Amino acid sequence: MGLGARDTLRLEARLSLYGNDLLDTTTPLEAGLGWVVKFDAGDFIGKAALLLQHEAGLARKLVGFEMRDRGIAAMATTSPT
């Protein structure tokens, strides 16, 4: 199995990959991983920033997609026109 198969399977299961889908500029809340952030579990690095983002609402959010026809799900890069 190659990287293409891995990416297809993880996309179908909605498993994000750090360095590919998630970067250090993406918060857990933006990535749909808010369920792993426990605000009442004590202090942690970034808690204040995440609380502010949670209260203000998300400016951006990673979302999934649904294929309409058979095909291979792949990321595409476009340049501004």
C-alpha cells in the first residue's frame, strides 16, 4: 500500500494527518477536534487562546466533502487568478 491508499482511507474515515491537513497554524477547534479539548481539566498551553476562539466563534473550519461519482479523492492546489 502506498501513500495514495493511506490518504484515501484516512480521508474516508475523517482522520487528519499532521503536516498535511493540520499545521501549527490550525487549532483543534478549527480542525473539528474540539472534543479532545477539555477546558475544565486544568491549565494547559494555549488554553487562553482556545477559550477566546471558542467564545468568539470560528473564523475558519476544516470541512469534509462527499464524492458525487466514483473517483479518487485528492488534494488540489490552485493559484490565485
